[in-house]
Amino acid sequence: MKKTRFFSILLAIVLLLAVPFGSAGAAGFTDVSGKHWASYEINRLVSKGVIKGYEDNSFKPNQTITRAQAAVILSRVLKLDTSKDPKIVYKDVSKDYYAYDAIAAVTNADIMKGSNGEFRPNDDVTRAQMAIILTNAFKLKGNGTTSFKDVAKDFYAYEAIDALYANEITTGNEQNAFNPNQPTTRAHFAVFLSRVLDKQYANDPIVQELKEIYQKEFELNSYEFEGTMNYGFEFPTIEGATEEATAIFDMFKDIHVDFKGVYQKDPLQLEMDMTFKLNGPFPIGDIKLPVVMTADKMWIQIPELPFAPTPEEFKGKFIEMDFAELSEVTGQPAPVMDIELQQKLNEELFDLFFDHFGGEYYEEVSKDAIQVPEGIEVDKVIKFEMTNDELTPFIQKLFNKILPEFVALLENPEYAKALGVTSEDIEMLKQSLEAAELDIKDIVGEINNYVTLNELKEYIAVHPEKYIGYDVLNFDIDFTMEGETFGLKINYKMGKSNVNEKPNFVIGIPDATKIIKFEDLINFEGVIED
């Protein structure tokens, strides 16, 4: 159950954002619209505090970048220590110059150098110089395969340009030219730097580690789980609302759920016993909701509601939902519960996510970052975190990179069948993505005007055997529309025990005497007494 909780949150964000809004600039810049060819890269670097705009709220994407500006940007992205006061002697860079510390840092890191005792801070950075700077900064290596028509092998920057080409940072233009002596614009520098970061993140060891952890998760044969979930919904004040209506809204500000259960991989069987508590101004009693699921069916026990007595005929009974029958009713193919196929698909989906986001948003943190229940062994703790500033570039990459690759995965007939989608559904999704491309560019430019991501963090405590022993998720977001703000908070914690041991099912699969068909429940005409 845990495997999809975090990614469900991300999907919910995407769906909630998929509403047409007016166009605005990248990171709020007046001269970089959501449709600008470099808006993603500019948004991304701005969100990391690497690159900034001007006081007039412009970015000036077509303005050339100077050597001083490049030094400042690289010192930020590489987190170079600019607090030291190393001895650099440039005749044209005084100690009170705004970029002195950054220039000192990149000079002493052998990333940028001056000549004849000068740094020339206000000179433009040519594309050849940019190649040298990025190659020095990120230790890029070439392979001698570059053959741009305007870059001879004896050209002073050939090796650096070759390194960019070999690492797929540049491809040149349609005329097979690199234009090495052309000044680099701020937009182009942002794009090149962003591509280099993609390479760095892709090669981060944590990416492969995450893949191995989640592969181990999918391979677990059985485990028991227990945890809690707290929901909080914040609604805008409704003018003229009655006390009763206000009280009902307030009930949803604090919903607490305790859950525990057992999972078995093959044959698939999952049971979970949930207890809901609504802790508003007028708290109601506990609501228990046992659930059982196999590959073919799901059973949900009819809850005893404090405010609505359950008919005697239904007490203790389970609603049965047969996936094949539901498929016939809805006209949609039923998902195929092929364990090996599901595992393969899940691994590919998670690999896709980690390939794009693993190195950028995940990091190992101290074991003390979260409090793990006694009895759960922890080898290390890995944290995912996304800030409000990072939301825009995250959504851009999700739509522009991950969704098209996800659709490509679905073109595998086995995967489509496993998810219960048809070839027509896939084709419609592809057409929708293509048609929505321009709208998405509008939306991402406006995100921060109506969405505030207060917190999105996940901590996974990795067991010494490389599966997730304990998981914590904190999510807090506000949506503002037409002056009204809606809020949602989720706190989720879950731990595993008795991993790969013989499962001890407590609820079990209900027998025929305890089952009510869903259609019988719908057609019930009994009398409920007050």
C-alpha cells in the first residue's frame, strides 16, 4: 500500500494544476513567458537560487552573460566557499567589487582564469569560453568525436566543446555549427547549465540506490504494516453560513486514521483495518472500516456510523466488488492482476521517476531526521523534498518528459492490459498531451500565483536488507482561486514488521454468509429506525 502513497500525492498536484489559467512569466519575469523556449531551465535555476533576475522583474534572456555573472552563478551552483578571502590579484577586480568573492572562488577552484593580470569581469562569455568553464566546473570528458564545421581539432576550445558534445550538452545547430565565437546569452547559459546538472543528477549514486530499494520493495513476499494518517482540509469562510454548516466544515480540519494490516504478494491478498476519527468541534465516535482485497475481488465491511444507525441486515456484512463484473458494467477492461507483470511495470515507472528526479530531489540525511518506532532496524534515511519555488520546474519536467515517456510505456500491450486501458485510451491520451502542450506552458507560468506548496517531504528509513522499513510523508498545500483559499494537509507514517514471514491474516476473506452484493445494497428498501 505504501508504494503508491507518495506518488499519489504528486499525481494529485498535477491533476489539480491541470486547469487553464492566464499566461505569465517564468518565475514571474515579465520577459520570459511560459511559452519561452528556455522557461523550464530558467525556472529551475531560479528555484535553486542559482540565477536571478533584475530589479525591474525582468530576466533579460537575450542579453549576453558577462564573466562576472558566470562566476557568481557557478559559485552558487557548486556551493563554493566564498567566505574565505584568498589572495587573487586582478588589476580590474577590487575587493569591493560585487562579484569579488565569486571570482576569487572560481579562480582558486581552477574553473575560470584571467590573463595578463586581468579578469575582464564585464567581458561577454563566448560559447567557446562557456564550454571551457562548464568543462572545468563539472570535470566533463570528451571522446574526440565532435565534428562541428567551425571547430577545428586544433581550436583552443576543441576539447571542451567535444566534452559538451560527448555528454549531450550540445548538438550544434542545423548547419552543424557551434558558433564558438558568438557571445552566450543568459537564456543559453541557463539551458547549457541545466543540461549539465541533468547529467550530474543522473550519475548521482543515489539514483541507482533508490531503484534498488524500490525493486526490493516489489520483491517482498509478505509483511505486516501499521501506521497513522492525518488529514486536514481548510475551507474559506462562507459568508452567511449557519453554525451547523460551519461545524461540518470544521470537522474536516482534523481527520485521524489509524490502520494496520497484512500483505501477501502471491497469491495476492491484502487486508487492512482502518479506524477513522473526526476531531472537530463536535467529535464523533470511531468509525471502523475493514477492507480485504485479492486479485479478483475486494470486500469492504459496512461501517457502524454513530450518526446513522446501520440496518440489522447489514451489520457485520461486507460489500463485495467483483472486478470482472464491474468491468462489464462500466465497459472498461478490468486490470490484470499478473504479479510478475505488475512488478515489472512498477519497476519501470519508478525507474522513470528516479531517472528524472532522483539525483535532484533526494538526499541521504541523518538517521535522527525522523523518529523511528522501536523494533524497526534502520541502515540509513533518505529524504525527498520539494519547495514551493521548485514546483514550477517540477511540473514542467513532469509534463514535458515523464508523461510522454509514460505514454510510450503504455504502448506495450501487456502494460496497457495490466492497467486496464485500451489502445484507443492511449491514443486519446497522446492526442490530449499534444493538444495541451501550449496550455501547459501557460499553466506553469501561473502556478505560483494560485498554488502555495508549504511542505512536501518524504523520509524513507531503509532497512539493512534494503527495503523501506518505515516511511514518513508531510504534505501541506494551499490553492487560491478568485480570492478564496483552500488548504490540504496530510501527515502519513507507516512501518513494516514480520517481513517475508508467514502472513497472519486476521480478517480473512469473508465467507458467503457475510457478503452483500453491491447491487443488493443499492436496491435496499428496508426501514432504518431513528
